[in-house]
Amino acid sequence: MTGKQLIKKFAIDPDQLDAMVNEALGTTTVDEMDAAMSSTVGEVAPNSIVKGKVLRILEDGTVFVDVGYKAEGRIPLDEFDDPDAVTPGIEVECLVEAILDEEGYIELSKRKADRIRGWETIIETHKEGDVVEGAVLRKIKGGLLVDIGVPVFLPASQVNIRRTGDVGDYIGETIKARIIKIDEERMNIVISRRKLIEEEREELKQKLLGEIEEGQIRNGVVKNIADFGVFVDLGGLDGLLHITDMSWGRINHPTEMVSIDDTVEVKVLKIDRDRERIALGMKQKTPSPWETIDAKYPVNGRVQGEVVNLMSYGAFVKLEDGVEGLVHISEMSWTKRVNHPSEVVSVGDHVEVVVLEVNKEKQEISLGMKQTEVNPWDMVSDTYPPGTIIRGRVRNLTNYGAFIELQEGIDGLLHITDMSWTKKITHPSEVVKKGEEVECVVLSVDQEKKRIALGLKQLQADPWSQDIPARYHIGDSVPGTVTKITNFGVFVELEQGLEGLLHVSELADHKVDNPEDVVKIGQKVEVRVIKIDPDERKIGLTLIQTHFDEAEAAEARSYAEPEAQPQLGALASQLAGLSARLGDAEAAKPAAEESDADGSDDGAGDSEENSEG
């Protein structure tokens, strides 16, 4: 220590110290002593690299080094590459970071000295474009730090030719790269592993394009997987293995067959040398199962298969790897109305099917499931011959009739015209309700069109054949109730289930534009029968009066009953005169008017019926 340091350390009075030193040294002063000590040590300046010798190592990891200066240097032990090799006496090269005379030591750095010496060596031996090799030290912002003698920067974008998920995976690996930038002022070097790989691949690519041919079997490494296929590195150039060329069978994603870095054997399908594109295939290494499809799966043959996919229009059934057939929903059941295949089958089901059609060129097979069972319609004629009385449930109602379920999947149609002999039915809900059981008779069976006609009224005798003509005669005066009003006339209920038509021309002596001006629905009227047509099942009426007395109506109604025939004799003369007057009235009507009236009746009725159908 200098005299000043001793004074400071031991808190000695400077004058007293000078006296003590002068006494010890005689005529030599303290300043002379300091000058003498300075002449015995070398020059040490900050930011200079000096050589030193390790003196000792403290337990806290501090290494004391003699660099030929009046004060010792200190270096942290962790700056040495091999701390175990640091022993007293070894020589080290270090950088002077600071001279702390007042504290009595020099702050040194071996790591910085090594970096400067390494940088100088790199600058002397390398230039931009050279290939270097080093170990990846650690991950830093934007890339990696690589030791090539000095730490250099490898940007993440220059690590590989393909996007790397985590560049930290390269830590600890020794890599080769090309120097792309040297910044001497900042002591910074940027390297690129990608550029070196691209150069190497370009050489391999040119070699590959010179020797590869279509039809060759080659090995490659899976480098990337997409939904549509796999990119395989053939050595300098990637080929595309499309998902449709991976297997003759069905695969949903390429990962079902390969993984990244797998070595695979592929067949070269097509080469585009101008665009440097290669199409590859795996399934083409084996024969297509469709080459012998006709012999394996003859039409009408029964086979077993597995349901592998469901679409709205049908189910795909796998017969073997690479061979699938379609069962259309129309081919799933003879009788059941299938809206979606899931109502019949599920993915994974093993089913028996019949081969309906094979298209080898389009690689399509049509299959059927219902063909494995007996068609119930083949036995309908025997099971339900015309005249058979059946009981069934009303499954559905339409405007034109009701569908009656005879057995599962087989319905018969009960048309509204076959519901009643006498009553005009406008909707089937007037007679039957959905879900109820009804008794009907089979009218006809059309096996080819899969139709069964049913009748409800046919369970009873036709009243128009004898009953109605026997009870109703031309000229009879009868009571009734208005049930329906149309533009061509009024329907009058004469008895339950029996209606007659009061034509608009029979409502009054004058022309009536609107029948509702004369009568209302539900109104009681007295009418006279002017026409009975059993073939057409129609009764023509003319209006006598409205709002008549109920007692008179009952008396008038009694004339239509069979037991009232004796009373008709007593009134023969009165009826004869009435008939004569009616005859004259009918004769006076123009034929065209009568034709129009009948035509309006029939035409409107037909039109209404057709609209209902």
C-alpha cells in the first residue's frame, strides 16, 4: 500500500506518520518511496488486455491475479470456461475494466478478453460468405446465440428453410451456417443456416431432376403435413403426396398414415420439370381393387359391409379397403319412409347388402338393403284382395282423403268420395280423426304402383239404389235445413247424411244474384223435389217457403214416408193439378237454362271435388 492508503486504513495522523517514516528511512521521504515503488511495476490502463498469474482463489469465487501492477486484480471464477482447472500459478489473459487504487485492486474480465481475442481471430480468418461451425448457446430475442469462437447472432428466420415451431429446440446442437454480415464497429456477426441449407438443396435438386423418372419407387422423408396431403423430401426437392393417393381405402386425414420425419416409400406419378413439381403416390404401389371388381361383386350378389359414412341421401358401405358402395335412402326399406339414413343405420354397423349396379370406370357401386328382405307388396294382393274388410289406424289426413295404415309401411287411401253415399264431404276430418282406428273395405290393389284403395261407405248398401228413390218422389214437399251456400245454389239437408241442391234459379220467381239474399246457413226451409238422379246421386229441389211452422213441416215430411201412401190417394186430384202446373212451368223454362243450371251444378261440384283432390 502507499503511504496515503496506510494513513487512511489505520487512521494515523499524517504528521506523526511522516515523523515515524522519516525516522525509519533516514533521509528518504514518503513521496520518494512511492516513486520508487511505481518504477518497479508495469503500465496498466483500462480497456487494455494484460497477462497475469493466478495467486489465490477465495471461497466466495474471487480469483486474485498478479498482472505486474502495484495492486492485485480480481476476476469472478464463473468467467472461466473450466472453473476446476483454475489453480494458483496458471497464466491468464484478461481485460482491465477499472483500476480502483483507493480500494486497492484492479477489476478484470477474462470473458471480455477472450471475446476480443476471438473476435480478432475471426476477423483475421473469416469474411462474409464463409461457412462457420459452432454450438447453439441460448435463445435470445429474435433468434439464437451461436458460439463460433465468439457469440454470433442467428435470426429465427434463418434457422431453417421451413417454419420452425420453437428455435429453442436447437440449443446445445452444433450447426453449420454461412456468415451473411460482419459489423466490426459493433463487433457483431450475423449468420444464416437457412442460406447454407438452400444452397445444398439446390445442388441436390439439380441432381434429383436429372435422374428422377415417372414410375420410379423412391424413399423420402415427411417434412410437412396438410389437410390435403403430405410433402415428402426426396433429397433437394419436395414432392406432394395427395391424400387421395395415399390409400385405396378411405382416410380422413394424412396423419392416420404418416407422421413428421417418417421415411416413406412412394411412387413417382408425374414430374413437371419446368415448375419443379413432383406428384407422388403410395396406393399406386399395389394394384387397384377396382380392376377385378366385376368378378368380386357381381350384380344381385349378397355381400357384407361396414357403414363408414352417412349423407343426407344415403349411406356409404365399405366392402373392402378401397371399395365402397352407396345405399341410397330409397333402397333401405320396402315400406318405411326413410328421411335420413340415420333412421336405419349408424356408422360402424355391419350390414348385408345386395349389389344393384357396378360402374367400373367411375368406380361406383350401387347397393340395396331392402333387397335382402321379401317385398311385402309382392304379397299384398293375396293378403288384401278386393272386398276384404280391414281395421287400420288413420296415419295421415290430406285434402283429398285419409291414409290408413294396414301394416307397418303399407297404407291404403280412403278417398273423400268413398266416405259417404249421401253426404258431401269437403275434408276427411269431418268423418275420421288422425290416430283413430277405422273399419274399411278394400276396393282395389295396384301392386305395380303400390296403391290400395279403401272405402268406408261400401260397408253399407248404396241407399241410392232402392231406399232413396222409394222414399223421395218428384213433387214431394219436404222440410230441410240450409247447410251450404254457393254461387250456383244452396245445399239443403233433407235428413242426416242426405242433401239436395236448391239451384239458384229455384230460389225465387226472379233472378237471384246472391243466394244469401234469400236464405241463410242453418235456416229451416220447405222445398219440393223436382229431380231425382240415382246414377248421379243428386236430388234437385225448388223452394216453397222459408220459416214455416214445425207442425206443418212434420205433416209435409210424412208424405215422403212409405206408410203415408194411403193418404196420397185422398189427395190424388190435388196432386194431379199440382203436377200439371209443375209440368207447365217446366215446359216453359228454356232448355238452355235447364242445361246451364245442371251444368253449373255438375261443373261446380266437379270443380270443387277436383280442387279437393
